[in-house]
Amino acid sequence: MSSGPSESTREFDLTGSHAWQELSAHQPHVYAMHLREIFAVDPKRGAELTIDVGDLHIDYSKHRVLRETIELLLGLAREVGLAEKRDAMFWGEHINTSEDRAVLHTALRLPRDATLKVDGQDVVHDVHEVLDAMGAFTDKLRSGEWKGHTGKSIKTVVNIGIGGSDLGPVMVYQALRHYADTDIRCRFVSNVDPADLVSTLADLDPETTLFIIASKTFTTLETLTNASAARTWLLDKLGAGDDAVAKHFVAVSTNAEKVSAFGIDTANMFGFWDWVGGRYSVDSAIGLSVMAAIGKEAFADFLDGFNIVDRHFRTAPLHQNAPVILGLIGLWYSNFWDTASRVVLPYSNDLSRFAAYLQQLTMESNGKSVDTHGHHVTTDTGEIFWGEPGTNGQHAFYQLLHQGTRMVPADFIGFAEPTDDLPTADGTGSMHDLLMSNFFAQTKVLAFGKTADEVAAEGVDPHVVAHKVMPGNRPSTSILAPKLTPSVVGQLIALYEHQVFVEGAIWGINSFDQWGVELGKKQASELLKVITEDESPETHDDSSTDSLVRWYRTHRGR
Ligand code: F6P
């Protein structure tokens, strides 16, 4: 382990802390104010409650916070030792205590000339060794030099993985489709529902298809099942023996032994380390499919984007630190306003999987009910993330955002330059401007709404006035960037990764384990025997599942 400050082992009573008490006392004051009033008494906030980091321009002025609120939240951050906890992560301390591991996804994007020794190992050297191997491999794929079993070049890369071994690559591949500069295309299979694999392979030519089996542990049931089925498909279609596997299968994993047992030559394996959590791994070798599509240079830009935000998070004063401020605001609503969820609304179709990606990042990280000492937490934890790209969401769920009884803080993400543009119907405008006019209109209406007087002044039938009132006072963050580039995608991901850290550090939970997914996996394998073999479905301790299993067996003819 490298030197650095030790995380305090003292037990900390979060809700009893001075800062928490102050925030509780302050909340009713802010609650009583409408954002209209908050802006009226502080007209400069729109220009001043902003942070620029890298290419991102972040406006948090439309939040139900006063400048005093931010100070109090920063007081909470100081009282829990947020900066020390952050530094402990960057130094490689074993902050993932339940698994006794360092948490070092930030090392994946350090430049080649940086130094970081963790547990006696030069991790920067290791990271760049793998990046070089990935670069050499993807160069061969992209140039057509890598040939399949029958001598043809690869046209389609199919990534088989799930969770962090799928969501990141899918999201980034879609976001950066304009940077895919060869005729290699990627597809992704994750679900153990065979419909996923069957539909993905239906129109593929096995001679020109390469599979990346992406699994940190190489034990994940879905991935290994799909990988076996893919191997059978390939060998059957090619009429080939096992020797064809080496030309059509590569692996990304931390587990060389299991990769080899599966039949993939470890010479075709790209490694990473136990200090990279699955949901933090798109910038490791797990991003191999992305590199195959966009090339090693654009992938380096992607990593550099993360690093820009890492440096900001590590060095910017807390009051100008974007992940700190946004994480604290997320916590403010979760704990002092009882909001359960945050909606993420990218005004970019190319970010259509961003909310799904964030769901794993945030909810697998912070969906915990015990603190790092194993004691039950005394506050709610874990924001529920959801969302869809604008403007689609406007025609689906924005009604609830605008006029429903629940307050849902929203993150809007938009770009100055379009990835694609077309003229509007009258031929004079740009469809991208139309898209972005909706971004600005929605954030404005959510914040400021429309009063009954304003509605009535338009001559609306008095019976309908109440229905047309737009309450406003609904908070949002606006995140703007010049363009959806590889670096910007990296910046956006890191911005959310570090918000997760900020919230988890203050809640005192371990954001880097995920024990809650294990029992379901174990019981699925036990129930598989019950639904497929002649084992009795009667457990006598769960009449609901017993009866569902009986129904299933009957309808499967068993
Ligand atoms: O089941 C949850 C999980 O462990 C995630 O944390 C992880 O991203 C996913 O499964 C896939 O794991 P692996 O990469 O080891 O196949």
C-alpha cells in the first residue's frame, strides 16, 4: 500500500453531526421559498452558480439551494473528512474494506509518465502495458491484418458481457458512433435470455465475426453461457474444430485461469485488476470493443477526458469542485427533502444508454443499508437513477416532472454542436437548434412554471385554470459541452463516478462492493434444478415460489 492518510476508523454519527443539524434547521427556510424568489433575491446566481471543468459547463443555479445551503453542505463534507477520504482513494488505500481492495479506476486514465505504486506495484506501467496490447490488437483488426479461421478480415465484433462488462461499452460505442472510422461494427450480447444472442447473430457471417468475452471474474453465468453458445454457433457454422476459436475469440478478464479453462488462449486475453470495479471498468480493457471501433488514439482521448475530471476532483477547492457540489446537492434532496430519484435527460440521442449506464454506476455503488463498520445507516442512501433522451421523455413522463406531486431533481445534458443536423421543415432552421430550444425551455419551465394569474390573464376558462398552472420550483442541473467527443464522454462518466464517491463517503458506506447481487445468483442455480429436474418444488417455507414453480413446470410439460 502506498503512503497517505489513513481513513479514520472512528465511528461517526452522521445525523447527529453539527453540520447535519444545521442543514435540518435550514431546510424549512429554503422549502418555503420558490425558485422565482430565490432568483429574485440573488439575480447573479444564474451566472455565478456555475462550474467549468474541462469542456463541461455546469449550471447548478436552478437548484433549491441558497448560497448558504452550499456552505452548510460543504461544512458537512468537511466534518466527515471528504477530502481525506477522496485522497485515500487516489493513493490506493484499501477503501473497499469488505473486499480488502484498493479502488483505483482513476489509475486507468493516468498518463504514461505518471507514477503510482500500489501494494508495491507500479500500476501506471501495468495499465499502459495493457493499453499497448489492446492498441496492437485493435490496429490489426482495424487494418484487416487479423484474419479469421478462413482467412477473411473481421467485420463485426460481438462483445459478450453483462453489467459493467456490457453497459459501459454499449453506451460509449453508441455515443461515439461518429468516431467509428473503419467498417468494423460492434454488437453487444448480455442477457441470458437466448433471444439476445440469437437475434444478434442472426444476420452475421461467422467468417468475419470476432467475439470479445468480457468478464472481470470469468465466472458470470450469463456471460459464460452466452460465450459457450457463441462458440458452438461459430464452430457449427464454420464446420471447424477448436483450432478456429483462437482466431475468433478473445477475452477481457482478471482471471487467466478461467479464461484458459474456457479454451481461449491467454495470449489473446487483455487483463485488468481487482482494484477496478466492474461498473468502473469501461476505461480498462473492458473498453476493447470501443477501441476496436474508434481506434487507440480516440480511446486515449476518451481516457484523457476522465483524467481531466479526476484532476479537478482531486485539486479544485471544494466550493468549486463539480463532483463535490453536485454530489452534495444530490444528498441534500435525498436526505433533507426525501426525494428518492434523480432523472437524467441527455438532449442527445447518441447518449440514449447513458441513464442505463448510470443506473449500475450509482445504484450498485450506493444501494447499501449498512455503513463501512457494518452498522445500519441512519439516513436514506442511494439515489434511484432513471431517464431517457430528450425530447422523447417530454412526450412520456415530463407531465409528472412538471405537475406531479413528487419532486424529481433532473440533470439535463446538451451540446452546442450536433453530431448530426438537418434543416427544419421550412428549410430555414436547424433540427439541432430545435432540440436545444427544448432543453432550455424545459429547464426554465421546471424552475419557474406559470402562475394561476398568468394562466388566467391568457383568458383561460376559469374551470381549467388550476389544470394549466405550472407550479415550477422543480430543480435541475444543466450540463453543456461544445460537442460529444471521446474526451467529453470520459469527462461525463468521471463527473458521475465522483458524485457517487462523494455521496457514499458522506453516508459512510462502501460504494465499491455489491454483495446484494449474490443471493439471487445462488438461488437461481438452486431453482434451476427444481424447474428442470425431477426435484420436488415443495420447499414448505415459501408457498408463493413453490406455487409459481409448479405453474411453470406444468406449462413446460414437466
Ligand atoms: O452481478 C453484478 C456484477 O458482479 C457487476 O458488479 C458486474 O459488473 C457484473 O456482475 C459482471 O461481472 P463480470 O464482469 O465478472 O462478469
